[in-house]
Amino acid sequence: MKFTKRGDPQWLKKSVHEINRKIEDGSVNVVTAEEMVTIVEELGAEGAAKEVDVVTTGTFGAMCSSGLMLNLGHSEPPIKIQKIWFNNVEAYSGLAAVDAYLGAAQISDTRGIQYGGAHVIEDLLRGKEVDVHATSYGTDCYPRKVLDTIISLEDLNEAMLLNPRNAYQKYAAATNSSKRTLHTYMGELLPNFGNVTYSGAGVLSPLSNDPSYETIGMGTRIFMGGAQGYVIGNGTQHSPSSGFGTLMLKGNLKEMNPDYLRAASFTGYGATLYMGVGIPIPILNEKLAAATAVRDEDIVTTIEDYAVGSRDKPVIRKVNYAELRSGSVQIDGKDVPTSSLSSFKNARKIANELKSWVKHGKFFVTMPVERLCTEGVAKPMKETQVVPLVKDVMSSFVVTIKRDQTVQDAAKKIWENSFNHLTVISDGGELVGILTAWDVSKAVAENCFDSVENVMTKKVLTCAPNEPVDLAARRLDRYGVSAMPVIDAQRRVLGIITSDNISKLIARRY
């Protein structure tokens, strides 16, 4: 598409009504956010603002904070549903007699994390029948206590997607410094910084193309799951001051297209819903023209270490979306492969489909009836009970042994100190292994009295002193071990945490 510059800047202030008249008469000039980058480079923001009326955006990614509000209609005899399941996935029914809200991330009672609310939503959209089981305590006006039936999407009075948090402006990327593979909502993270995963559409991201939320707010008409939907407010955890804005969305499932709504299950994490969202941005002035020319290079986020099971994860480095989309990034001088959890191909498809809708008069732009807040950050949870840290419950008394000492030396230390775990250290004091009373007994039974290094466990599970005890307990349970050395950044042993320490903590709590 070729544009030529025009001089007089008096046209720069447009209205949505003017743009909608152009949509109606077929003279509207609409481009995607990708195309707008080149246009602004050629014409400048002023020239682009005069030539372009609407810029379309798009994103297609996992949006766990989604769900379906539905109404079943009244049964005979009527029931006031207390608990309800769809294909053995429980929904929330504390709304009214036959209304329910099915969360996309809720998992199946029978199939676990492999199937969840998102799958039920997709099954309904694809025309499949869904089993319904409901129970009630029974009342005079709602005497029925049990309901079993089969429904499809067309049987429902309403099936509205009400999504509390969608279309993040951008997203932090993830990596893993630990020695084991992690399974997270950011996908599979390989050990020793083996990969980086990220999400978001970068140049096509709706909120990155209108970061001041001038045209995106309550009442903005959008592309949602292949149908027309609406922004109904800021999303939960809206954090505009840090560049992590979110949207709360509403759309009619009965009008949507399964090409733009897909269920998924992340290994070790659970169910999520892939949503297609596109927002048209009316170019009302030069400022909006400049904003919609944002490039991947301009959108900066962080790579965070998911090996730390904490809300505030260590930042490995800052990175922009051009680097992430290049296929690799540098971490400590090493090329680390990157992969996206969202689909840029589908985001581009959404932006182009929305462009076609606008161009052919099927979609009109709107201004918000109320703008989103542009300042503020999401607060962490208020916790009235402090989670104890490893350093609060660990045993600071640790018995160590050098790796070149003998099994007999180890047996003597265990006997003298009545201690079942010996941490094995190097001459420099670094942890190199762990030896248990069981290891020593086995070595003696096999007539092995060599150095400790030959019988110790070399791959040692460890924890940090400031790590929550809950995470340490989970690790002990997962790997079936009874103790973990507590080490500092130089791998010097500070203490040891055992299953006995955790048992005593639980006893104090309860």
C-alpha cells in the first residue's frame, strides 16, 4: 500500500463519527498495526494520521482468567442448584437457581489437569453435547435435589464469556536456572537456562498500540473469539504504571468461531483457554498515529527466573520483543533459544480479519464510555499469617565430612553426633555431596571402606535460606528424600532441613 504526503495539518483532529461515516460509505482507510509501522516511517506521524482512519491489532494466547456465564433454564420440577458439574468439571453455582459460571482453569474431577473448563467451553462451541450433573438441598419452591441431563450450546438461554483478565499489554518472559525441568504456566522450562519462553503479540498487541488507553476502555467494541465483543473495564491485576495493563471482556459464545477459541492443558500446570482478541484503534490524532507505529524493538520486558518459587522472581535481564522473536537471546554470554506460547500467526490473522470487517462495513469503531486508569500497580495479597522461611526452621547444627575421608570416618561421625545426614564438602568448603546413615550401612555390608566420594550422593537437592518452607517441603516429598542442605550463593553449607523439622513446624501450627 503506497501513500503520499499531504501538507495541511488542520485535518489532524478526527472524530469516531467521521470515521464511522467512512466505514459506512466504503471510503475508510484501515491498516494493521504491522503495516502502520512502515507508513509512519514513510510519512511521519502527521502524514500517517491524515491517511489512516483505523489501525487493527490482534493477539492469540493462553488467557487462563476466562470463563463462561450460562443459564440452563428451569427444570421440571425446578431445582435451585447448589453444586453443578459439566463433563465432571465443577462450576460455580452460587448465583441463582439455574445460572452458573464455569472457569476456564477449573480441572476435571475425573481426568485431572488434562481436561478442564476451557475444554468444556470449546466442546460447547464445536456443537458437542455436554453431561450435566447438579445437586441441591431442596426448598418448597425448588423441590428437586438431583439433576442429570445432557445439553448443547443451543439449549442454553445465555452463554456469555465473561473474562476477568485478558490481553495483557505485555508479559514477562521465563527461564530456569535450576538443574531440573520445570513445568509452569509459561510452559516447559529446561534446566540450566536451557530455554526462554514468552507470550504476547508484540507489534500487534492491542494495549501496546494504545498505551494511554485513549480509545480502549469500557464499552469499546472489539473482535473476541471470532465475534464482536466488548471491553467492560480494566482486567484484574491491571498494572498500568509498570506497563502491564489488562482488560475485562464480554462476548457471546454462540456467535464465536472455534478457530479463535481453543482449549489447552499445560503439562504440570493445567487447563487454559487460548483466546483471539483484536481491537480497532481509530486514528483521531497524530499522537495515536505515533502510538500505533510501535515496533517489537520498542516493547521491553524482563526475563525472570522461575526456579525461584516466589512471587518476586529474580530478573535475569531486560529484553525486547524483537530479541525474543529472533529465536534466541543472550544469557551470560550463551545463546539461549526462545519460543512463544502465543501464536503470532493467529494474531496477524485476527488483525487482518478485523481489517476486512471494518473495510467492508461489518464493524464500526466506538469510543469508551469510561476510560481505563493509566496509573497504579497491582497489589500483592495481604497475608495475616507469615509463611516461615527455611532459615526459620532449619537445623544450624550440621555435621560435615571431606570427600577424601573414609567410610569408617563417616560411620564414626554419625555415631558420635547421633546425626543421620553428613554433608560432604570440598577442601574449599563447597557442598559436593551428601551421605546418609543408610549409605554407610550399605557400604559396610558390601565391604566397601573406600573414600566417602565413592559412596555419597553427588546430585544433591538443596534449598536457600530465604526460601519458603512450603516449597522445601514440596521438594522433599516430590523426590522422596528426608533432608536437604541449606546453602548460600557460594554453595557453602549453612544448615540442613529435614522432614523432622517440617513435622515439628506443622505440630506447632496445629
